[in-house]
Amino acid sequence: MLNVAAVQGRLVADPELRYTPNGISVTSFTIANDQGSGDNKKTSFIDVVAWRKTAEMVCQWFGKGSPIIVQGYIQTRSYTDRDGNKRKAVEIVADSVHFAESKRNDSPYQSNSAQPSYAESDDGGFEEIPSDNDLPF
């Protein structure tokens, strides 16, 4: 079955990196996504979860207000809240995240250092590509 999600928006809060008991990094965050304009403008708040290197990248390079593009799949899960009520959560599990706009020097939501480039490493994670600003073109 097909289960693909792609959404663009802005983070509503700074993401926080956590770890499972097995030491796997994870972060959950919410994206505000606007549809329409003027009086017809509506905002959806979309929950996202990212794991491992993707979670680490989100926490390092994105903050509250950062524009972000998330690609992944939709997951539903059930849980019981503090009052004993059964609840259902719908969220996007991020396979990849992308910067939604180029870095600006006056940007309040990105690190002052240059954004690195990432490539998938042999172990399935990501590794930083060194930049010596000596491009071959």
C-alpha cells in the first residue's frame, strides 16, 4: 500500500533530542502549515517524529520558526492518557528533512555557522561532507 507524506511549514517550538532506553536518538516536533490566504487562511498543526541521524540533524539545525520540509509516512498509534481515556495519535514519521529556504545572515532561527552538507554514509546514517570552499566549477 502507498503511504507517502510531504509537508512544508514552520516549527512551532524548538525540537528536543531524547534517547530511547537502547540509546536511539528521537525527536518529536510540530509544524504549522498554512493553506489559503486572507480570510480563508487556515493553519494545520502537524505532529512529526524523527529518528536517529535525522532527529540529530533537526535538533542541530532547526529551531522555533524555522521553515522545514518533511518527507515520510503517516503513522497512527493508540495510547491511554493520564485520565485513562483511550486516544489515537496521527503523525508523520520523517524519512528526510530539508531546509525550506536558503540561509540568511540575519536569520533568527538558524545557527550562525555555515549549514553543512550531508551525505548518506555506508552505515545508513549521515556524515558531514567537508567544505573547503574550493568548488570545481
